[in-house]
Amino acid sequence: MKKLLVSLVMGVICVCGFAQEVKVTYYSPKIVRIQKSADGKFRTKPSVSVTMAPQGKVAKPDVKVNVGADGKVVFTDAKGKVLLSEGSSSFKAITDGLDKGAWEVSQSWKLDPDEPIYGLGMLQNGKMSQRGENREMIQSNLEDYQNFFQSVKGYGVFWDNYSPTTIADDGTTLSLSSQVAEDIDYYFIYGGNADGVIACVRALTGKVPMMPLWTYGYHQSRERYKSQQELLDVVKGYRAAGVPLDGIIQDWQYWGTNYTWNAMEFLNELFPRPQDMVDQVHEMNAHMSISIWQSFGPMTKPYRQLKEKGLLLDFETWPASGLSSWPPRRDYPSGVVCYDVYSPEARDIYWENLTRLYNMGIDAWWMDSTDPDHTYHEGDFDQMTAMGSWRSVRNIFPIMTAEGVYDHQRAVSNDKRVFILTRSTFMGQQRIGANTWSGDTQSTWEDFRKQIPLCLNFTLTGSPHVNSDIGGFFPGAYNQRGVPQTCSTNPGFQELYVRWLQFGLFNPMMRSHGETSRREIWEFGKKGEPIYDAIEKTIKMRYALMPYIYSTSWQVSANDDSFMRALVMDYAADRNVWDMNDEFMFGRSLLVAPVTEAMYMPERRAWYEEFPDWTQKKEMEVYLPAGNRWYDYATNKVYGGGATVKVDASIDHCPLFVREGSILPIGPEVQYTSEKPWDDLLICVYAGPKGNFTLYEDEGDNYNYEKGAYSTIDFTLKGRKLTIGARKGSYPGMLQNRTFRIMYIDGNTVKGQTVSYSGKAVTINL
């Protein structure tokens, strides 16, 4: 047997002499990179995901790496407690084709039988803990993968590979296997808890930029607004109804036919004056997002530019036919193909064409089909891209195309924050101003229930911005005998929609969208009717919470926090929440328990002629985690933790609880986020031993905050004493004087007092 050779130089350990070599590189005291090679060659290309540079030698690491004589790695904390141990590794040489000389690789790790893991990306499986998963991971419409998981034990693993990857978990061993690799390459992260792991992920792969304030308002969409006038009428309708709205979204086919697919200009004759349309949207104090794809029809300018330079990919994508008839006429193929997103030159051409819309004042990009849509045929993976075979880079298609837009827009101007709504993702995408939605879901209660753990697991990969199509994308069976656009008058769909909207209230983006159904509030009835009123109440509550939401956004950006927090993040000591998939924290103060079961109508999709009694009271059970007391947001009733309680779940009410010691700012009633300054805020203080909150403000939609143009005000609760700290920082247009209406809530006791604040510290006895 050969001797084992171990060397340590600048934090890099090489273990040689067996069938494989192991290279250990410290990126920080908490982050270590493991590479394994079967031929002594290690990957040298920069990682698409990782932006952090190795730190070099680490004197006192928080995670220690022990490499055994068999090449297996054991990770321990600083005290020697075992966190994770490797199982077997394998290499299979690729001997022909475009990837000749590379390897199929696999690595396994030993997990405790009862150890939950979280993350992996977006999985429509309804599970919180992802133990027991066995599947091939390839980006798609409904499911996207991050190649990352973290454990309740406070560690995480990022498998840095871009090819189709299989996960297999037999209950004791979890393995990841990829089709193409230069070596085994992964990062072990020890954060101590979920928040610590997420902070390390963002240090490794990129921090989260601030989103524009307006993006946290309500967004209305449908498939699709078929004319310029139809879109404008929707914005006018919301303003006339007095229901808040910040975003209107234009879906596809404003470009005309499928042959001019994604032309990135208005070629549809029903949009005769697009600049006038955008200007009118802005005059009504709303913002406009527009659909753009990663594919082009053969009659478009970008197609011709890209084809001339050989920058188109050769596989079938959507739409299949150039005609709009259904089913697709394949004897009239569309000719639509994706572009080579891996090419810097191709991304330059993409932005060059997108500039036509950017210069019109379009506010945000709805980047659809970033998976991309792909109708699989044998041999599709065997084509070259600018970064290697398509097989070898398949799963990073989403981040390559979205980051191309982010980088180009940032290079043009710092006056408008980038906002991208994208269907797909990969590790590191949180750094590019992107919010990922969960694809074209069905309008079913089952699909609705799946969105909660999907969003929470996505958050646990380090990506905080996530949402779903409120109401589900495909509601067709709710339409009257197949007649489109009738489901909004169907009580079965109305109940599902209201409950999904209540969930969407507590997502980082609140966006209503779907096909064969109109989703505007007036389509569900009129003011004074229970469903209309429930929708209006939910949207208005979103705006009431805006100071809390935007301040949380700052915590996400500055301090690596998360919007949607699985209960295990805050209550890991309570084993009851380890696998809880139907409740979550929104920020640090609010516990949300969405109503995910039909209470008024049967839980199936069908047309119903009769309406239920929407005024009938309903109740549901909610588990409150152990560790502190909880206040019912609607009644102020106090409950102890570690118990299940029965609470109101009537059609206009989503159970919501406030953690004791919370300080919750409530904003003014507005029609859009920037309509009124926050010069008169209600500050709800919930009795508890201690609490804190930081109110954050800036200009709302530029990058001056990166240069320090923002202000913060710290609120600190100790017993019955509240201190409003001195204001820190400043920005153009900042309020100099304001009023805080303090409401102290202690069960049935509610006391109020008013404080005039000019930026100096104030202490109040409650």
C-alpha cells in the first residue's frame, strides 16, 4: 500500500496516494471547499455561483476537516463534535463524445436517521424535510434545483456542479451524482443554525441587493392583456375602486405572432402607442413589468443577429407551431429557438435588443422560461455552448440569462434598481435582484398546499425572494362548462383564490396571475359582498404592513435575514416544527397559518351554481411553537407556546399571530407604496420581556443606499420601557420630524400615547 501524503499550504490540504486525491481549501473559518480528483487534476475554472475568494490559512476554524486514510472526509465543530461524515465517492470516466476526458461523479454522506434536511430548491412535493428524495434534478417549469441542502444540525452542503444531477436518500445515506464533472467539488458550511448557514451561503455566493419599494406592493397580471387599452383599463379600474396597486404585468404576445416571438418590441397592432401606454401607467403612479423570453422567433431582429454569429442553441422549445391554433400545427413549425446564454457576446446582443423596452421606461423584467422550456430529444445535450457541452452546463441556464440582464442594467444606470421576476433559478441567483416564482401550477388545493414548503425550502437555500401565481395558473376546470373567464364567479374557485391571496400577502412578492380567468378584484363581485371585501381587506393589509416589510427587506440585504422563515429557523429546539409544512414566520414577528383546506365548498374543481353562506364562521387549529407567548393579531388574545389552539378562520381571515416583545410598525392607508410619507406611523408594541425593531427608510428605487444614503431608527423594548433611538444616517427627502402613535398591547390591556420625534432618542414608559 502506498503511503498517505498530507500537506497543508495556505489552508489547502492535499491527500494523495490512493485512487483519488483530496484537496481541502478554507474560504473562511466556517466555509471549506472539498475537491476530489481521480487523476490528480482539479477544476480551475471560476465557479458560476461562488464569488468569494479563498481566505488562505485559518488559525481557528469553526469547522475542522479530518481526511481518513481511505480519503473519506469527516467534518467536526471546533470542539470535535462530528457534524457530517462522508460515505463513498465514485468516478466513471467519459470516454467519448463532447465530454470525453471528464467524469461522471458521485459522493455520499451519512445522515442520522431522524435528521431533517432542507433546501434543494423548488420541489412540488409538499414536504418540509427533504429526506427520502430520489430524483433526477434538471431545471423545469415547475421544479428547479439549487444543489444545496442544510441540516437541523446547523451545517449546509453546496454541490458545485451544473450538469443533470441525481439525489438519492435511502434513510441513512444521501448521495449526489452528476453526469459531467472535472472533479468532485463541494462546499461544507457550518453556521451553527439555519440563519448562520444562510449568512455563509450569501458570503460565498453573493449578497442580496435591495429591491425597489414598489415591488413589495400588489401586482396584477393575467394571461394576458390583449391590448393596450385593456391593460390601461385595469390600472384605471383599481384607482377608481380605491384598491391599492403598484404593479401591472404584461404577459406575452405583445410582440405579435409566434414567428416574431419575443421580438422585444411592440409589433401587435392592438398596442399601437406603447410609449403612451407606459407613460399613462406611470402617470397613474403604477409600474409596469413585461414578459421577455430566452428564445426568439425566426423573423425577429435578435434571432438574425444571433444566428449570424452562431449563438443559437439547437433543441425544440416552446411554442411548437408558428400558428396560434390549438393543438399546435407541427406542419407549420415556429422556428423558435433559445440563444446561447453562456456566451458573453450573446448576452450583449440580448441586452442590446432589450434596450428598446428599457428606454421606454419599462420598470421590471418578467423573464419567463428561464429553465428553459425544452422538449427532449435524443442528442439534445450533445451540442456545444460557449461554456462546454450543453449537458455539462444544463442547470445554470437560469442564472446565466438572468445575471446577464442584471449586469447590463447595472452598467447602464444606478438610478433604477433591477427587478427580475424569473421562473427558474440556480445557486447564487439571490445576488441579482431576482424573485423566482414556482411555475405554472394547477388551481387546486393540493397545489396550493405545496407552495408553502416550496417557498420555505427555497428560502433555506439562501434565496429570500420567492412567490407563486396567486390562485394557481391553470383554473380551467372551474370555468362554466369549459367557457373561459367564468371561474372568478365560481364559489369553488373564489374560496381557493381568497385563501391563496391571503398566503400571498405574506410572500416577498404579492402577485395575482393565471390563464382562462380574469383575476382583477371586480371580477369576483362588488364592494359589500363577502368575496370582494375579503380580497380588498387582504390587499390593504399588505400596504398597512409596508413599513415592516420594507424594513425586513433591509435586514435581508444588510444582515442576511429572510422574509419567509420555516419555524425550524427560530424554534429548532421544538421538534414539533422540524417537519411542519403549513406554518411559517414572516419576518421576525409574525407567525402565519394559511388556511389550506376548503371550508365552504368541496375541495374539487367543478362548476357550482349555488353559493355558500360566506358569513358563516369557521375555525381551524394552529400550533404555536414553544419558547414564548403569542398574540392573536385580530383579537390581541394571548396564548402560550408549545400548544395547539383553535382560532377564527372565516373567509376574510387568515390566522396570524405576533410574537411577544414584537414592535410592529403600521403604515398609512394608501393606493400605492409611495403615495404618503411615513410621517405618522402606528407602532404596535406587544408586551414581552424584551424586543427590538429597526425602521429602515431610503429613496425607494435607486442604488444610493449602497453609498450610505438611508436612515434607520432603532426601537428597543425592555420590560415596560420603550426606547426610540437616535436616527442614524440620512438621504435626500428624508423626514426631519414625525409622529409615532405608540400602542402598547398586553392581552386585554391596550394603552396608547403619541410621541413627536425629531431624530433624537426618546424613552417612554408604557
